[in-house]
Amino acid sequence: MHKRLARTAIAALLTIGMWGTAQAEVDRINGAGSTFAFPIFSKWASAYHKATGIQLNYQSIGSGGGVKQIKAGTVDFGASDAPLQPAELERFGLLQWPQVMGGVVPVVNIPGVAPGALRLDPDILADIFLGRITKWNDARIAALNPDLDLPDRKITVVHRSDGSGTTFIFTDYLSRVSADWKSRVGTAKAVSWPAGVGGKGNEGVASYVSRIKGAIGYVEYAYAVQNRMTHARLRNRDGNYVAPSAENFQAAAAGADWSHSDGFYLLLNDQPGAKSWPITGATFVLVYREAKNPERTAAVLKFFDWAFHHGQEMADELHYVAMPDSVVKMVEETWKREIHGPDGTAVWRDDMAQ
């Protein structure tokens, strides 16, 4: 009798110890990738830590780095603004979902030109980044901006030097609107740039553009706002010159049909609509379908579920667009159906929702 009680007590202590270790492991979630989403992930992380005591350690290293790290299993999740094709998800046993949407904006440093004063059309934007238009007082730019006193100043193109989802979104847009860009450069997280200098991360591009007079680059809109940068207006698919804003990003995302997107693979560039901002994209989170450590994966899902349900106002403050409720429900159903532990047990349950 005493031996049986002793064995039971030991088993109980081992169980407590085991779960204590699991709980300690999820005091911190590790992720890496998208610099596009870094401002909102940081804001969510701060609020979530206050609410739960759980920290998010997120490395803003670019989408290419995030995808590499989740494939290597060195982080709990990866984040990429360039969604993986369904075949690649299948090959690596990964699941992705869209977490938040935002806009990529051309930013310039032209003395005397105020934010939103400069107008650019798709052909001119492509030819600037192709290195064909090299001065700000070029006749084509001047014709679009008769009210601006454009300087006889060299244009310095600033682009990303790292593998970047922001670059993927930007080059996908240029490929859609310029046949020359599509044939000469194409769409990728990293491309062979015809002109310019490279900066690491949205932070690096913002820094270069802010320092170099005559520069033009592309950044996620939150970086333009935070760094008080001068953005350009762009002509959208409906022919209207529009400014970047959460409302116009939402207009671009309004027609997104996530329900028919295989593996949530969907791009939002060059969408129709009077107000649609033409360079709009989503950040996708990546985890393994078969969780090597179910407790850690569950902690990741709890964080992003909390962000879905409690982070919309914070997203609005930083000019991101939260995912619609219908998409959130679709994502959580996918978690429940497709993410499981080594023993086949579902990692996500309805009662875990926050």
C-alpha cells in the first residue's frame, strides 16, 4: 500500500515537473522574418506581455530570413510578406495564414516637396527603378506635377539589400504594371536591381532615403509615418491618384477572396476600386503542421489569436488593416483541423480562443 502511494506520489511529482518545464518553455515565443510587420508585432507583443506575462522575441530580419529559420526549425514561427506557394508548404510540412494587411509606399527626399504633393504613375515609377529616369525634373515627372518646382537633381534609388517580402510586394506590383519590369527584373524577395543602393530592412531603406537628398525608396507605411517621410501619390487601377492610408489599404483588400485561396496564397496588388492603394499586401505567419513541440506551437497560436481579437485598434493606430472576422474564423478552423502534435492530437481547440 505504502509502495503504491509512493509510486503515485512520484508520478504526480514527475507530471508537475514535466508541465512546469513546458510552462517555462512558453514564457517566451521566438519568431523571425518580416520587417513589414515589425511595428505592429512589437506593439502587440508589448500589450500581450502586460496581459499574460509571455514575451515575444521577434527578429526583424526580413521575410527571406524568416522563411529560412522556420524551415530550419530554429524559431517557433516565421513571418513573410511573400506567401509560400501551396507546393512549397506541402514540401516542408508548413501551414501559413494571413495575420495583418498593410501598404508599401514610395518615399522620397526632395527638398521643398511636401508629403503627398508628388504624383507618380505606374510607368514612371517602374522607369525610375529601372534606372531610365535619372533626374527629378525629367519631362515626364514634370508633366504630371506642373505645380511643383522640381529640382535638377539626380535620383538615387534605394532598395532592399536583404531577402524581403516588402520587395516581393513591390516587385510584384511593378511586374503587373510594367511589361519591361516583368521581363527584365521580375518578382522575387531578392532581385538584381538595375539601379540604386541597398539598405537592410525597412529600417535601412528609411534611413538611407532620409539621409540622401534626391532619394526614392519603398517602405511599409508605418515606417514612413514614424520617420516623418515624404510619400508620393500613385495612380491606381481606376485612374485616380491616391494617398496611402488605412482606409485605402482596406479598399484594396475589400475584394480579397481568401476562401478560394489554396493555402491562403493571395496577392493584393493593383486591385480595382476608386480609393484602392495599388501596392497592398499581407503578412503571413508560418508554423509546422506537425508541431515538434505542441506547447510552444499552442503558445504561438494563442498570441496570434489574441492579436486577431484584441489587436485591431493597435493595428489601426499604426495604419495597418486587421483581417476581417470571416477570415479570422477561417484561419482558426484551419488551425484546429490541420495543426497537430506528434501523436495526432489537435494543438488548437475552440476553448483556447481569447
